[in-house]
Amino acid sequence: MSTTTTRGLASPAPAEVTKPRPRRGLRAGRTFNFWLFTSPFLLGLIVFVYIPILWSLYLSFFEARFTVTPSDFVGLDNYRDIFSDSQFTGSLVTFTVFAAFIVPTTWAVSLGLALLVNRLRFMRAFYRSVFFLPTACSYVAASLIWKMSLFNGVRFGLANTVLGWFGVDNVAWLANPDPPWYWLVIVTARLWLQSGFYMILFLAALQNIPQELYEAAAIDGARPGWQTFRYITLPQLRATSTAVILLLLVAAYQAFDEFFNLLSKTTWGRPPLVDLYYTALGQDQNYGKGSAGAMVLTVLICVVTLFQGRIMGFGRGDESR
């Protein structure tokens, strides 16, 4: 087919441009691979997280003693009982004290370790592995080591042995709530266990800070050390610091292993999960009341997380900072 120009010469018509058709097989293959690799994790999340939460919500409205298939609907009675329980409200106070100790301490120690490791010029991988290694240790094993070897309350314990060198009598670290020396044992155990993990997060954030910022600050006369840390390093770590604090708060709410293994069956120094453990799995096995407390704790974690993220601007873009 041809067209005629004003001079009478024939010129070929422009060829039709055909768009390349997408390869359906490749797209289908990517979709299949996505679901192939994510479905086990999604299935585990549904089975071990969402279904237990929904089932706990269901149990919290029933009288469920010694059974997880109750039939006696009690409405909000379990929630009234859990808020009137002095042990549960006291456990929330215990969490507040624990969070006040462990959150800022872990943040400062992990950031300090990250700064030290980041400044190393040799054997950086070695020290990074050394500080991260306690993360692989079991909380139960670490708690028993702290209880039986380091702070066992007799003169053969490491802490009392060191104090004995300075003429200090033996300290019953875990046997007496007054003075509350057990806080030192619990906080140091968790600090040793989790500082290495958050150090890795801070270390990754430090390595992503552009070196041009420090060079420009040096040209402007900023002294290396506190000035560059305060005005360059710390602001650049804002997003990572927010994420670390949120993770620490959630982990503090979920504290169980060290309290349960260090303090055994004492009625003082119980965090919320330990108190709910004795409520649901103790002599009464009150699953309804325990589920109500679990739902209160879940809502409290969500509220604190959202509030903390709102204050520190977690999830905002750079332009909103």
C-alpha cells in the first residue's frame, strides 16, 4: 500500500509499530516463586500469631477454667477482674521499672559498641562477631549462668568473690526484694544478650552515612568528636534509633525467660507475661482471665508503639523531619 505526494511520487506508508507483548510465562513464574517462598512464613504467621490472638479474644469473653472450649459467656467480667487484680497492675509497674532501666541502657551500649567497631581499621569482622555472639545464646541458659555462677548469693559466686576482695560481705542478689539487687542481675543478663543485635543495626546505619558530611563539617571548622557526633552522626541515626527504641519497648513488654528463671516463683518482680503465665497455667488455670490480660497487654503494646513512633516521627519522609 502506498501514498502519493504532491509531486506524484509514491512513498511507502509508515509501518505500524507493534508493542512488545509481555511474556506471560515469565510473569507467572515470578508470581509462583513469590508465593512459593513467602507462603510458609505467611502460613506460620497465620497459625502461630493471628489465630492465637483471635482465639484469646474469644476466650476473654467466657468463663474458661480448665478448658479452651468454654460455653459460659461472661462478657467483660474477665476484664474487670484483671484490672482489679493487684498482681497484674503491679506487673505493669514492674515493666515500667524494667523498661526505664533496659531501654536507655541497651540503646547507649549498643550505639557505643557500634561507634567503636566502626572506627576500627583492622579485625572489624572479628569484633563484630564477638559482640554479636551472645545474641545466639538462649535466654534460659544465660539466666541460669547468671543465677548459678555470677550472682548466686554465696561467696563462691563471681560477683561476691570480687566484692570480697574489697572487704564487702556477701550479697543475696535474688533472695530479697529489699534492697532490690535483683534488678542488677536481670538488667545485666538482658543487656549482655541483646546489645550485640542492636549494635549491628546501628553499625549498618553508621556505614550508610555519607563521608562528605564529615568532610564538609571539617572544612567548616567542626572538631571531630562530640561536635560531629551531636550534629551529624546522631541526627543521621534518627530512624534507626526510633526503630531500636520501639523494638526494645516491645521486647521489654514480652520479658519472660529471665524473670521466670531468675526469680522462680516469687510474688515480687513479676512482669506482665509471668503474671499471666501463673494466671492461665497456675492452679486455677483461668484461661478466660489470662486471655483478657493478654488482650490488654496486646492493646497496650500497640498503643505505646504507635505513640512512640508518632513522637519520634517513625515512617515519615526526609522532608517532614
